[in-house]
Amino acid sequence: MIVQICIGSSCHIKGAPDIVAMLQKAVEENHLENDITLCGSFCQGKCNRVGVTIQVDDDIYSGVTREGFDAFFKEKILAKLR
């Protein structure tokens, strides 16, 4: 699975560095290092007023926040791997 986190200026301001750190920690805690490739990307054209845009394989999700991260990770990443 390839997970691309937008690190463009808009998402950077809305917390991309924190989301990157949270993703790295979640991947490590769930021992998914061999299953997930994390990478950065610039604007994916799906900017939202709140949160960060993340592409998981071919699916793009906008508005990922620190507060909603756990649900996002469980529903959009873990569920696809199980």
C-alpha cells in the first residue's frame, strides 16, 4: 500500500508534519513497515478548509485532522490491509 501525504503549503499549515509523524508511529506500532510505503506529495488538487489531504493507493481523502486521525487510520488503512 502506498500512502501519500500532501506536504504542500496549505496542508503544511493545516498540520501535515503532525499527520506524517502520526502515520509513522501508527505504521510502526502496528508492525506494517513491510506493508505500507509512506511518501510525501505536493498538492493533489483536493484541498479542504480543514485538515490534510492523503492518498491511499488510488483513493484520495481530504480533511484528515489530528483529532480524526485514529478513525482515518483504522477505516482507510487498516481495514484495507485486513
